[in-house]
Amino acid sequence: MEMPCLLLLLVLQFLSPGARGCDVVPNDIENGFYHRIGSTLVQAVCYPGFQQVGLEWRTCNASSGLWSTAYSTCTDINECEDWSDEMGGSGSGDGASLGADEEAGLCHLHADCINTPGSYSCSCKDGFTGDGVDICNEVGKEDDCPSVEAPRHGSVFVEGQRASFTCEEGYRLYGPRVLRCVQGSWRGRPPFCMKYTACPDPENPENGRRRVTNLRPGGQVFYFCNQGHELIGPRLRRCQSTGRWSAIPPTCQAPQTLQEVAASLKEDFVDRIKAFTNSSRGRNSLGRLSRGSAGLDLVFALDKSSSIDAVDFSRAIQFTTSIINEFGVTNREGGTQVALVTFGSQAQLEWNLGQLDSKRKVLRQLRQLQPEGGGTALTAALQTVLNEVLPVARVGAKRALFIITDGKSNVGASPGVFARRLREEEAFEVFAVGVGANVDKNELNSVASQPFTSHVFLINDFSNFDTLVNTIAEKEIDYEQCGRAKPAQLSAGQCGGGGRVVGGTEAAKGAWPWLVAIYQERRQGVQLVCGGALIAKDWVLTAAHCLERRGERVSPDQLYVVAGEHARDKEEGTEQYVYVQEYHVPPEYRPDRLDYDIALLKLSTPAQLGPFVRTLCLPRGDLRDSYQTRAGSTVLFAGWGATDPVRPGEVPGIPTLVPQELCLPIVSQPVCGKSTVVPITERQLCAGYRFQEKDACRGDSGGPLVVKRRDNLWGIAGIMSWGEGCAQPNKYGIYTRVETFLDWITDTTLN
């Protein structure tokens, strides 16, 4: 009997939670596996061709060692069914709506799609032969293509139905690298080879260094900062075929002083978030410029671990009190609701959103909190926000989470996973204040929203909170300076990332504070007609053709502008609505000439400047030469224009709901002039790509083309005027050159 008892004991030990605990990842799921995220969390991951169904996450009870019973499955993706839905067919790809030589998604027009586990295959229909993907030629039909010539300074290699092109050393291929023979003709426009210009060797940033792969087009330069400095701007730039580097060179920012931290907290947190609530200080000053607020759901997460004594904790409470004084508290529509979570070794929800309906009640509860000791369970605090606070958060309200901690999270899994879910899935903007030398800045960066420069604030000790409290209460940020937008906030400032209005990269809210939307009130309703740039509190610069409708001038009283606009389908609280009092266009403007296309709108009421509404600089005097508008220079554009390519003569699609942004190269006047039969004058400039689908489109007219000046301010270089189609090969966007109208702008606005 000894041997069976011993065997039973070993089996029990193996099955015991204490023996295996959370160290063993659950068995992999069919067609997928579980990926460990932290010590007590795994994520279900499916193999390519399969989709996850069920709960994505499983957690482990650290004390029992047992994983949650909820599970996930990986089911096959029917690529053919998805393709059929897009085609409006039955999965056989009959392609009734396509042209005779068009391909239809996954498989050829004359092929059937066959679903297989984790993948699919294509088979030509009866009467056709080929690979089913690129080629399905009709059996018996002549399918030989004519010979194809090699491009100048290049070569071509033909194999079967494919022609591959290359260029000589020192030349770059423009156009497709491969053409395919389809039913007797080569599909696509033949490419050509163009000599490239090497980019100059970039300089090291001050307090940093750079690493260059090569100086030829396609080469890259990576930037790094010295210890204690933070990279502001793009880490990567690419050498373009024009011989210029993409984007704007980054800088290495020294650690912020306490006064700089205080100013950043005031501008980037207090002033920005106050715009979303009608219970904040100063909100009533907007008056009739605003139509209301979305409301603010503000959540605090306060560290009360053993490293924080009673005196330091009281300073954190006093700082939190000053924040609440700025935002106010009310359960009325559009106001601020507050929740507070504390965390030591465990997390505790002290009160939830909507439970306390006045600032007085919130501050009374706040004063009763005491430090409790223990570890730093930031992860548990974030889980509490997800599980207990999120369910009562208001739909459509601004959501902000403000974290105060003095150390690295040391209880539970990494907090980054849960913070990412709050940011990306639940629309929380996350701010963090780290106190003291033990704070892990990398961890705070993984938790906070981007850009980190305006969401992560570091101070030396809790006594610094006294300075922060005084600064927030007393300091007024000067929003009068034109052309201010933080480099990290203006995401298009990084350029080279493929962003475009046609096909678009969404602009960050507040990244273009001078961009306004111009609307016209018509019998059928209100319609977005153009974009514009706020160049003074009561003046907007736009295109003259925006004021024309069916050959007639639009009456000023039909027009109004919205400053601080972002998502056009909802009220966010940052918008300011101002009617147009009058407008002015140059006397030389003629709609049929596409020249002198510029206009000034005089607003009936000055806009109120703030984080989401600022003015854009004009070129002036000694700063004219600082505008980077030479051929090949990079400029930036944003607008609500349509996002699909449009051929000349076609009607563009509808404008987008959220502004899109892109980077564009300036094109020389001779090159631009050859691309169109319309004369290009000295009052115009061209920007865009010869082949890439990046361009402005319908709804973008009147919007500003901006550049970074040497004084680090943003200035207007052009106004979107016209183009032949949108994002078409060998066609560019034509912009009114603002510099040539400075005297007219000055005379008009002064008079």
C-alpha cells in the first residue's frame, strides 16, 4: 500500500494550486495560443486567418493559483464571404459591376474564391486559365502582349506574363516595379527612371546624437537624446527623392523646471480640460460663442502607499483640491462629475461618478482621506476604474484620468495593458504626476496619453505641490502669440509617415488651433463650404471662390465660422460659433481665372483665444526669408476634405467628420506649370506628389498650408485654391501664395 499512497500524494501535489500557481500558462486554444502579459494575466491570440471569439483576457487568482474559467475560441475567417460582400456577389466573383479588365479584390474577376482553414485559394473559372489571382486568360484567346521597352537609364526583364523594371545606379524608379500582361495588353502605366539627389548629412541635435543609414533616397536618420533629455519631434526621418529629409528636425528637451511643470499643468491639463465642462471657472466668459459643453467625467487615482507620510499625503490632497476648484462639481448636464480611487497594496473606490453632486461634498470627503501604507498597486487602481467607474461614465462626456504616485508599481501585473485599454477603447485621456526619485518614468509613459510632454509631469518631492497649487490658481497662460502649437501635438509635424487628406491621417484634437470650418446656411440646411485660418481674433483668411455659389456671391449673413471645431458630428464644448459680418476679396479676382483666389472674413464677434483656438502667423518683414517654401521643402496641410482619389471631371465625395492632415513637398513653378494647361502665376504655389495619392480635396478649399518658421512659430504659406481631380498622377494642388498679398491683407484689416 505504500507505493499507491506515495503516487496519490505526488498527484495531489502536482494538482495543488500552491505547487503550480500562476506560473503555468493555460493550455493553448485550438488555432491560437495564450500570450502572457503579466504574472496574472494572459491574452488570447489567434493565428493568421482566424478571429478571436469570446473573452480575450484570462486572469489568475494569485492566492489560489487558479485561472478564470472564461475562455476564448479562434474561428476561421471566411475571406471569400467578406470578399463576396464587398463585391455584392455570391462568392464566385461574377464582378458584374467591374470593367472587363478589372481585378476584384482577393481573386481575379474570372476566378472563384475557395475558403480553406486559416486561408483561401483562387481558381479560374471554366474557360479561363491562370493563377486565379492576377491572371485568368480566356482559353484559346490571343494573350501575347507587345514587347515592352526598358525605361531610359533602366532595364526590363520579361518572364511569362510579368515585366519587371529596374534602374541604373544613381537613378530611382518612379511608377510600378512590375507590369502584368492581361488579355493582350500590359496593365498600368510604364515606369521611368529619374536621377536622385543625395540628402545632406544632418546635424546632431543639441544634447543628442543621430545615426544615418545612408544619404540616398530611402535612407534613414535616427535621433537619440542624452541622459535626462527628452526627444521632441520625430525619432525617424527619411531621405526623399528631392534630396531633402522628411519632417522637421527634432530637439532634445532638458528636464523641466518646477515653474515649467506648473505652466504645463496649467495649459495642457487645466485649461484644455476646462473647455469640456460648463461648471469650470471662466466657462461663462464664452457666452453665446459656445453652444454648450459635452460634460467632464474626471477620475483621480491617488497613491497612499507606505512611502508617503501624512504630511506629504496632505499636500497631495491640497493639490487635488485646487484641481477640483478649477473644474467644479455638479450633476447637471454638461458639468463635471468626479470619482476618486486610492491605492496602496490594494485599490479602493472612495466615491464614484455622480455620487457627490457638489464641490462642497467632494472636498469634505477628500479631507477625510488618510495614507494607509503597503505597496503600490497602480494596476489594481486602473482595474477599478475599468470595472467600477467606467460602467457609470456618461456617453459623450469627456473622460480624464489623473494619477498621482511616488513610486513604481509593485503589486500585480504591469499597469500599461489596462491603461492602454482605458485610452484606446474607452476614450480616457490619462495624465500622471510622478513625485520623487523612485518614480519609473518609462512606466508612467506607458500609462499616460501622448504626447508625454503634456501628459506626464515630474516633480522632486511633495513640497513642490505648494508651488503648483499657487501657480495653477494665479497663472494666466498667454494665448495671444500667433503660430503656437506644440511639436508633439501637431502629429503631421513628424511627416514622412504616409499621412494624407485623401485616404487620411486623423489630426489630433487641438493640433491645428487656427483651423476654422466655414458653413453656409441654405434652405436645404447648413453645409460645410470651406476651411479657413484665424489670423486675428476677428479675421479669417480663406479662398475667394468659397464665397461663390452658382456664379453668384454668397451673402455674408448666410455664413458663419466655427473655431475650435474637430468632430463635426457632435458638440464637444471647444467650439466657438461666430457669424461673418463682412468679407473682402481683391478687385482683380475673377472666378474663371483661378488667380487672386484669397478672401478675408470679418467676424461679427472676436473669438476667445485658448488651447483650442489660436491665431496663425502671417509672413512679415525680416521673417519672410525664414519661410521654407523652396521646391522640395516640406509643408503641412489639414482639413475636412473628401478622402478618396478623384479623377478630373468627377464629383468628389463628401467631407470627413474629423480633420485629416498630411505633409506635402513644394513643387517648382516650371514642373507645376507643365502639369496643367492653366497658367501658374507668381501669386500661386504648388504642392503635392507626382504619383502618391496624397492631396487636398473637396471641403479643403480655403484651408491653410503651413510651415515652421525659424522662430519656432507656425506660419501660413498658402491657401488651398484648386486642383485637377484629387490625388491624381502628374497633378498637384494649387495654393494661393499668401506672401504676395501681405500689403492687401494689412490694408484691409487696418481699414
